[in-house]
Amino acid sequence: MIESLVQVILSLSDEERSLLEERLILNSSEPSTRDLMQLAQTGGVFQFLNNEPDIYSLKDGEPI
């Protein structure tokens, strides 16, 4: 079956291959980096960091 798919893909014109690639990329089931960032920000998973003490300050002498 895979060999048949490869043969079909190889028989496509450059335009048809580009369209196929575009559709495969746009229909990806993996979330984008932006989606993951938004989920982390709005999901509250890092809310515990708001309760962490400020143990470093500008007076520590270390460059920030």
C-alpha cells in the first residue's frame, strides 16, 4: 500500500504536489506553538509561580 501511495505522489505534477503538501501541513493534528502557549497562559498551570517568594533582586549584584 505504501509503495502505491509513493507511486501516486510521484506521478503528481509539481502544482499538485505543492497542494498536497499544503493540505498535509494545514491539517496537522499537532497543536501549534502558539496554541500551546495560549493554553499554558490561560489554563492556570503556572499559577503556583505567583505565590513564590522573590528571592532575587536588583541588589544581588548579578546581571539580569
